[in-house]
Amino acid sequence: MLTAILIIAALAVFFGLILGFGAIRLKVEGDPVVDQIDALLPQTQCGQCGFPGCRPYAEAIAGGEADINRCPPGGQATIQALADLLGRDPKPLDPERGTEKPREVAYIHEHLCIGCTLCIQACPVDAILGAAKQMHTIIEKECTGCELCVAPCPVNCIEMIEVKPTVKTWKWPFPPQPEQVTE
Amino acid sequence: MSPATAFRKLFRFHGGLHLPEYKDLSTAVSVEAAPVPKRLIVPTQQHIGVAAKPMVAVGDYVFKGQKIARAPNLISAPVHAPSSGTVVEIGEHPVPHPSGLNAQCIIIETDGKDVWIEQRRQTRDCRDIPPDELRELIRISGIVGLGGAGFPSYIKLSPASSRVVETLILNGAECEPYITCDDMLMRTRPEEIVQGIHIMLHALHARECVIAIEDNKPEAIDAMRAAVKEYGNEHISVLAIPTLYPGGGEKQLIKVVTGKEVPYNKLPLDVRVVCHNVATAAAVYRAISRGEPLISRYITITGDVGQPRNLEVRIGTPIRELLEYCAVPVHDLSAIIMGGPMMGFSLSNLDVPAIKTTNCLLALRTAPRPQPQTYPCIRCSACADVCPINLLPQQLYWYAHSRNFDKIQDFSLFDCIECGCCDYVCPSQIPLVQYFRFAKTEIWAQDEEKKKAEIARQRHEFRLQRQEREKAERAERHKQKAAALQDEQPTAEDTARKAAIQAALERAKAKQATAESTPDADNP
């Protein structure tokens, strides 16, 4: 009787130690679900979802505070991907958050720019180059098209321009679907 | 015939098709140089890789063969003026591409003099030139693969130091129906091709060269054999291979000639083979021996035209002028296809120029697929039977149709060479290749977006970190300043001033106290 109790107790201590060691040694930093959600978001950092950037929105989705249909730049494709990841039903984009539109980049009309640096402070990805009282310009390659620089500009010199496909970025269209003969 | 060919065993690739050839249409008339047009439209992107950067300005006079755009990095090719004249415009112009979009072009108004640039380098014997220098000469001559892909040729002439190239295969198969430009080149300039082979073998340190020609071109085979006998040596041989589409595909040809299969995601170099087109060999010869950059090529103009033929065309000649020269009734036609009927694409605009990779213009009175009636896939597997890569086109079709881009890559979508065999045999007339092209470009775009998103994330995180750091630095600075103020030792002057202030304060206090005490006395 006593032997059995001792053996069980010894086993309990032994496994307890293994679990304790594992919990410390194999600890996962951060929330992996947040990383997975963040990886699906377009990283525009536009804040249209109501959160200050893509990562806070990912954290909110993971925490159940926000729905998955609040990302206009990602559009329906992102909603679908999030639904697949989280095992939820996809739903249409929340119209309060904005509408899905083709990719744009900001363009500064340089002859109008007064060099106030307000747009530089607003840009979430440091894609605007300039200094106080110097002309600013957009680094087009880095611009995510978030439009956050448009509102702060006191002279309205920033315009959003749609990115047109070039020979290199052009995509073959989905083949036309003529009425299929079914009989 | 050299002993190498006499006993060479041939292999077979999976699938393939015997197609009606229509090749004798355009081989009846001898090759002629097309007239130099008034305006040459020279795109800066005529190859795989990065577009060349213009190095001339509007108004500049350029000589024939003068470099007008330089290659900005190693996977690119420079562009040369195809004739002498004045640069009148550098800007967007329609280019031959399935999208029908515009791209950067340099437009030259020719002066009709056709004056060569001076200081052309001429070499008698390529063996005097070290391979590195040969490759550099080929690179600066703007030579790209003339078989259709347009990959910069010098790269494919640089053997990796660890691998020995056993066989150089010269691709003269020309397997697509209607096209005869390589056939005519082999008939008319076989000696240039053989001289080009000597240069390529020297650059590659390769042991042997096999010139592979489909057996539906007996004249070309005879011409090449005669040229090899005269200019070649025992390491160069001509090999007639059975006519089977797409036998001219690089990997198919390697399989037929050597029996080796190029593994997934590997290059022919990994199986010690390098493959070049016959026209590329001729261009290499002209570049090295005569110092002529790539400014013209043979193009087949065939189909429903008055006199189908081959022309030697300057790069940049507008398609419309070529068709007019061949008396093509443009208005009666329903489609002009650039390339062959299997892999070519329909041109939406006839003002596009001929470029380095243009091998054929096919004029058709009736569209090749007049609004096809598509039927559901019946899983007959006819497409899988003919696929030269041994893929499962019906499976790829399902996944492309449902936009399942992960699964489609598990079925090796990117091994598809878009040869069109599956399209051709599909009893339901499903445009399979277009589905595959759609899926490929869609996946590329998604990958590109992912890369961009990753960069945006990094930049955003960096910015947050920077703001955090700046805040901390500012707080630190304030702290230091406050501490410095406290630690500061008062000087004599400061003490005097402080004492004066203190005395003034006390005087004021005393005054206030007396002022306050007076009303107090009045109010008991």
C-alpha cells in the first residue's frame, strides 16, 4: 500500500518536473495566432479598421474584439483567408470601414509643397523623403497607398494615383466563361 | 557523317503531337532583306530580365549598330540602333505583348544611309580570345535566345565552375507549324552557324555539339551537314530527330538527344547540357567575327497572305509595314498572330514593332478559336496523354478554375511550358493553357504582394521602434539637463545675484506683512 503511494507520488513529481521544465524551456513568445493573422493582412498600416496598424488589428481579431471584415485594402480575398485560418464564415466587407479599390500610391505635387513635414510624420512606413522647408517626395516603391498623408497636408498637394498594370505586372485574365452546354 | 551521330541512340519524350505542318508555304521563295522603315520603334525590353536604360536623348544622331540602351544589371541585354538616323522620341509605345499594353521604346527616324558605327571589332579566329572576353563581347552585342524566350545568351555560355558541359545542343528543331525562319537560316547561312558553334564551344569548354534538326527539314539537314564537313570538326555533328511537337522545347530536345531529364527547378546545366538556338549561334558569329550587334533577324510571314516568305527584318520594324511589304490583305484578316499557332499570341495593334524574339507572323482569315463553345471536362485524360511534361492538365484546370493556388502548385503548374498540346486535343474545347497562364500570373502577383507586405511590415516596425527610441532619448536628455542644472556649482556672480533676489523677496514679504497687519489692527 505504502509502496504504491510512494511510487505514484514519485511519478507525479517526476512528470511534474518534466512539465515544469518544458513550460520554461519551450515557452512560445507572443501569440502565434496573432502572427498568423498579421501575415494575412496587407500591411498597409492605414488604420481604416479602427486600429493603429495591422498588428493591433490582428491582436484584436485574435482577442475576439474585432470582426474579420474590417480591412478594405485586403478586400474579400483577405476576409476569405482569415475565415479559412480561423474557421469562421466569411462575410462581406464592413461598408463603414471603406470600400475595396485598386491599388494606389500617393503623389506629391512638388511645386505646391511647402515643406511642412506633416505628411512625413503621418506616413506609417517612412515612405516620404524631405525635411523642414524642403520639398518632400514619395518613395513610390515603399508607398502602401494608405492615404494617411493626404489629410494632414495643409496645401492639398498630395494626390492618390491608381497603379496601372505594366507589361511586367499584367495578369492573364480568367478565361471567359461561355454558357456551358450541360446536357 | 561523324561517328558520333552514326550510333547515337535517340530517346522519346512523353506525349507530343503530330500536327499539320504548313511549312512548305513559306519556304518556296528565297529570303530577302525587308526594307528599312522610316521609323524604327525599338523597345528597351526585348528579353527576359530588366529593361535596358536609354543612353541617347531625343535629337541625337545614331549610327547603325550604336548602343542606344545599356543593360542596368547582369540579367539584361543592351539594345542597339538597327539603322542610322535621328532619335525622335523616347517614350511609351505599344509593344508586342499579349496584354496589348505600352512600354518604353526608342523611336528612330532613319535617314536611309544605313551608316555603320565605326570602330567595329573584327576578329579572324575566336580561339585567340579568352572565354571571359568572348562572353563579354556577346553580352555587349545584345544577343538573347532567338528561339523565343529571349534569355540573355551570355549567361547560358557561362558554365558553372563546378560543372563540365558535355554537350552543346544546337536547337534547329523548329517544331511549331508554319514557322520556317530557322529552317531558312540553316539553308542560307549554315557556315555562320558552324562558326558560331566553334565560338560557343570555346566559351563553354564543351566537348561536343549536336545540331538537332527535325526530319521534316531535309534541305536544312543537308546544308548543315555540308557546312559541318567544310568548316566543322569531329566534335560537331548533325542529328535528324523525329518530327513531333513540341520537340523543339528545350527540355524535350535534351531528352530526345541525350535521354536525360532536367529535374524540377533545375537547369539543363545541371545535367551537363546547354541548349542554344541555331539563330543565336549565327548571331554570336556575327558579333564576334564582324562586330555586328544583334540588330536584325529572320522572320517568317505566313498564313493567308499573298506570298508567304521569310524576311531578314531590322529589329523595330513595325509589323504593319512588314505585312504591307508581303501584300497581306490586312482588312480581310481576323487575326495576326505573333509566334506560331500553338504558342503565339494575337496582336491587337499592328503598330507594334518586330523585336529580337519575333520569329513568325501568322495571318489568319478565320480566327483560330472563334468563340469556342466550352463543354464540361469529362475527365477523358486526353490532355494528360499528350502532355510532354507528364503533368495532369485536367487536375491543373480544376484548381485554376477554383482559384486554388496552393494545390495547383503541388501539381507542378510551373513546369508547364504552355505548348498548347492539351488545348489542341481537348474534346470539350476548354482553353486549358489560358487557365494555366491565368494561374501563373495570379500566383506571381500574389507573391509580389506578399513581398511588398513584408517590406511594409518591416518598415512600419522600424518606424515604431525609432519613435520609441526617440522618445526614450528625449526623456533621457531632459533628465540629464535637469540633473546638470542641479549639479551646477554657483559662481560668485550667481551667488551675488541670488542674494540680491533673496533680499528683494524678503523686502517684498516684509512689505506685505506690514500691509496685512494694518487692516488687522482696524478689525478686531
